[in-house]
Amino acid sequence: MKRVIIAGVGPGSKSCLTEEVKEAIDNSEVLIGSKRLIEEYTDKKTFYAVTAKDIIDIIDNENANNYVVLMSGDTGFYSGAKKLAEALAGKYEYSIMAGVSSVIYLAAKIGKSWENAAFVSLHGKKQSYIPVVLQNELTYFLTQGNVSQICQELYRAGLGQAHIWIGENLSYDNEKITNGNVSEFTEYISEGLTVLAVYNEHSRAFSITGIADSSFIRSDVPMTKREIRASVVSRMAVSKNSCVYDIGAGTGSVTVELALHALYGTVYAVERTEEGCSLIAKNAEKFGLNNIEIIHGNAAAVIDSLPVPDKVFIGGSGGELEYIFSSILKKNPYVHIVVTAVTLETLNNTISLMEKNGVNVLDIVQIAVTEVKKRGRYHMMSANNPVFIIEGRGAK
């Protein structure tokens, strides 16, 4: 019977192998992995493969019984081990062996504990990391060698004085660990595989619900104000992986707050004005968010091309509310919807369309915000228009 061991080999050097993994490699008949990991094993039958499909194809076509698939770092930390294990399940007997993560290796080298640290992986994917660094004293990055780009973005976010360590070719003879302030490395050219640690001693409890209106770049484009926005975002309750629509996104204030909650998901900001789209882009950049997709156009014209949403906020429909409801419910009959309305007609139309389309109306509230502004020696009240918030969930 064919048996497969998925083994974490640490940063790469044989010196970091666990005794368990060494024994598995010694007893293997076939080694599979990336070129970097298996090129030293000249006494073994080896195959270069990285994807689960390619690895399975090799095992299918070989006659050996004992296979070891080498995975960099630790098999439980941003590893391909998960997908491979899913592909092997029910087909071949397999087991998984842990390795030393390059992050843990660097943490030991620089003497910085990782137990309360945050982690960011930029290997083949996007992640909004500025909010992560702002909220955490210590953040470890698995990079693609793009240290200068990361430092440039940290610098633009006001983190130029944060201290960093750059670990290159960890565990190899040409290992190099460099440290200094972010501002010193905005043009840095890294060598080989790179792990980055960022120490932000001024980390703070960064509010991601009800951000001050003054924090956003604005113009005459309508913006959902702080008190309404806080209520909307709390009702949306997006998860970190949510796919969210913000229809009628305006300046992008709601978009930004939703994206801060859905750091590993995507927020699609649908806005029909060019000025609004420009403001959304500027605010996304200001908050260091790359999980926002700006869609220029009327909702009715673009919504069918978007992926299936988990959550939808409608702050402006352009008279297309009926089509928007129909389209999003076709994509996801159980979608969670929050709508704001400033007129009784929009309120009535929203409730009617929810009931017509089988959407459970969960809550309807009206919020009236009155600001107090100083006028000479006096403080005068300045009332904003009341806003209705209608929350529903598809039930079909």
C-alpha cells in the first residue's frame, strides 16, 4: 500500500530538520517537493512538484510504497499541506509532520517572542496589512522579497519610525539579518527568501467602527456620517472572509469600515460618479486597504458581473432598487441586506420589495442625529435629516 508523509522541513537547511522528519526522509523511496528543498538529496529518487495535482499524479504513476513530500516551514502555517491532505484523503494513507516555521526561526534569532504577534502572508495573495501593523506591537511578514514596497506603504501610513528586522536566506550559509527603522528600507533590495518583523511600539486600539468623519478624504460627494455608519456596519457584522457589496458607495466611508472588518475578503464599492470612485480609491489608499474593488457604473449595469455576495449594503440605488434586489437574491437567496433611506418613499419601497422577494425584515430603525456647533458665544443645535435603516435576510 502506498503511504505518504507530508513533512515540514523548516526554513530550508538540513540543520533545521526535526529528528522525526530526518528519519522519514531516510526511509523514503521517493522524495517530492520544490527544487530548493529536494536538490540536496542526490541519493534519493526525486521529483519536482508543488501543486497537489502534480504531486498526486507522481504518486499515481510510481510503483514505490513510501513517499515523502517536503513542504517549506511548518505544515500548519501558510502551507500547501492542507490542500494536499484534502487531495490524498480517501485515496492514499498519509500523515503530517511538523517543521520549524521561518517566522519562529527569525523570532528566536532577534529575541522577540511571537506568542502575541500578528502574522501576514503575501505569498501569492493580497492582504491589507497596514491596519494589522497599526493594531499590533509586533507583526511578522512572509514576503515575496518585496521589502521595499512594504516599507514604502508603512512609511506612507506614518510608520516610518517603526523598527524592523529583515531575515534573508534563513538557516543557510548566506543567512543575513538586518534591522533599523522602516524609513531606512524604502529602497532596499532583498536577497532570496525573506521574512520581515515589524515592531510598532506605538500600536493602538485602532477603531474600525465609527471612524471620525474628519478621517476621510471628502468633497461634495455624499458621505454616510459616523453615527449612521457605525450602526450600519455593526448590523452588517461582516466576517474576515466576507464578500460584500457597497452599492452607492459615495466617498467610500462605509466601504472602508467594511473592508477593515473583512481583511481577508473583498468589498465591491459600486459608484456611478467618477469623482466618487476617485475618492474611494484615495480613502482606500489612506487606510492601507487593498481588499477593495471599485466598480464604476450603475448598479443595474454591473451587479450581474460581480461574485456571489454574503452581505450587501445599499446606501443609494439610483432608482434601481427592484433590479438590485432581484439580482442579489438570484446570486444568494440567503443574502444579508442593509438599506438606508432618507425619504418615506424609499422606506416604503424597500419594505415592499423585501416582502415581495421573500426577505425577512429583521429590523427597522430611525436615527436622527443632532450636532452641537459653536456660534459665537453660544452652542447651537444643528439637526441632520433622519435616516431609516432597514435590515433583512433572504429566506428562500
